[in-house]
Amino acid sequence: MNTTPSFGPESDPARAFRRSHPVSRRNLMRGGALGVFGALFLSACSGEDASSQGSSSSEPSASSTPPAVTVEPEDGAQQVNPTVPVRVSTDRGEVLSVELTGPAGSVEGRISEDGKSWTAEGPLEFDAEYTLNYLAQDGEDRAEGSRTFSTVTPELQADATLNVVEGETYGVGQVIQFAFSEPVLNKAEVEKAITVTGGGAEPGRFRWYSDILMRYRPPEKWAPQSRVELTANLLGVDFGNGMIGNENLRLAFSTGERHFAIVDNADKILRVYVNDELTQEFPATLGNPDWPSVTGELVIMEQQAKYSFNPSTLGLSKDDPHWYEPFDASWTSRLTRSGVFVHQALPSAIPLLGVANVSHGCIGLPPEGAKFIYENFRVGDVIEAKNTDYPQADPDDGYGDWNIPFEHYADPAWHGNW
């Protein structure tokens, strides 16, 4: 029978081995492409018996057994979430060394203070294969082995895109929109990963328009000339259905002056407010009785100096009484996806500005009025229509989010006047 010698602090072979075999590895941290989640196959534990652990460095006695080593994830695991830490632990003795290697080389890790576990530092790569070699020792009894596993492949990765851009300036009514590449079932987990600060506003709320479309707005509009910072830590978040977020998003944008315009069908005048002061008034024409303009607050989505209007996009044919010849509208500011714009009225409509409604739902202005809005307002500024005797636009047909009372904003079942 082998007799295990007693070692002092300076003669302990496990500690001596660690001093001569450092465990620090070159760091590997690389996030996946955008886009944004938990694992289809989360790492499982695998306990190892003596026969799978290797043998001691010398011939063991009949009563000698190597330490039992557990490796997470288990050998052969697939679709492993790359943000879930890789871990090696032993039931007794100490972990002497671990080498984890992937496409970019070795992955750094650290051994715990008690020496009983090793944990990889930082996330792994997506769509990558890894090999792990370990060595643990308890006195003269040693356990060593090798494991392989692979991380989430592209078909199970998800991402998100935003409607705001780093460093841009928006109007105070800008709503932040997230469009996800895959349906989100774990909505609370996704919301928890997102933080929005600044803008002079109290914390806002999220509203889900579908499993792939979510928006965020504060209780009131952003403060003018302020900075808004957004962080979406979606890397590794479980969207549900095995879809894993593959990137973190971080950006900041600014707001400009407070611009707001109200067009009232009662007198057909569009009034422009800058920093809450009335600065301009322009006669307007709104939608005719067959194509009335929507009511409520709408956010400018995009602006173009010229935009081609074609009645076929409204489902009109040449034999329809509402048909008009295609034309290029000037000084356009889009308010809905379905085609509500502020733009310069056609020459034939100029005499009717402030008198009658002849448009197909748009807000027609004189050249100087449309140009003023185009040049002084920006994406994110708000234009409101009143007294058209027609409902609001669906809030997802554009950014009609400000028509929803804040106390109801997070409830997707709440329905307003649309």
C-alpha cells in the first residue's frame, strides 16, 4: 500500500505545480453580430467517476481514487450560450490547471481562492468549437481529462435594430423603437436588459406592438437640447424558443429645441410653436370628406425635399374619381407609414388653403409653410391635428405613441381612439 507523505506549505506538490504551471491565459472576448439571447441548450453539469478521470501520477493503491471533477458544459454539448461561464470544479484537492481553447486561441480563466474551481472569464465566441483540458490533484491522486463543446450557431442567434443613430439630434417627441430579428417570448427579460437615461425625463415604459416590435417613451417628451443614453445588454439574453441575443447595443443621441405644430380643422390654420412660443401661422388644407385627416399627435418620421406621390399606392386607378396624376411633392415631412405627410400644396390647391379640405389626408401648406417645417423641424418633432372628426392613426402606423396615456402605455391591450 502506498503511504501518502505529509507535506508542509513549501513542499505541497499541488501548490508547487501551480507555481510552475500558471493558469492565466490570453483573454478572448468577442461579441457576435447585432442584432439581440438565453440558451437553447444551457450548459449542464457532468459529474465524473474515477474511470473517466485518468489516473494518479504513480500507481494507486486499491483504496486510492482520483478526485471527482465536474465540467460545465458537459462533454459534447451543442448550442451552448457563449455568455454562460465555463467552469471546472473538484470535490476534493485542487484544480491545478485548465486550458480552454477556441478559434482565437486560449481563453483566460481564474482559479478560486480555495483552489477547488476554475471559471472562464468573459464571453466566448458564437458559432465556435472549444476544447477544454483539465488537471486536478488531491495529494498523490490526480484526475485529468478533455472535453469539447460548441456554442450557438447562426440560426439560433437573434439581434435588434434601432430607429435612432449614435450622435444624431432628434425632436423632443422621438420614440425609441426596437425591431427584433426573431420573436421575443421572454419579454420581461429583454426589457430588464435595456436602460435609458438622460433627456431630462423620468423613467419611461415599454410597449409591445408585436413579438418583434417594441417601443420606449418617457412619461413626457424629452427635455430640449438634452442628451439621451441607451444601453441594451442583449448579448446572451434568452428571447425564447432557443433564440439567443448576440450583441450589446450602446448609443447616445441629442434633442434639439422644442418644436411643435398644431393644425386645427376648425379654422384650417397650422400654428408653429418654438420653445412653447407661437412663431408662425400658415393656412392649410386637410383631407377631403372621403379621405379625412387623422387626429392626434404624430411624430415626424422622415423628411425629403422631394417625394414622389402616386395614387396607385392608395389603391386608386385612373377611373376612380379620387385619382390624381402622380407628382413630386415638395418639402415633405412624413407622419405615418400609410402616407400622411406635411407638404407643399399643389398649385391647384393654393387658392383653397385655409378655406376647404381637398387633400387625400395630408396637410397641405403654402410653399413657405412647408419649407419652414422642412428646414426648422426635424425627425422626432410633433405635429398635431385637431377637430377633423376622424379617429387617430393606429399608433404603430408611424409613432402615435403620444396619443396613449402614460398609465396605459405598457398595456398592449389598451385601445384608444383609433
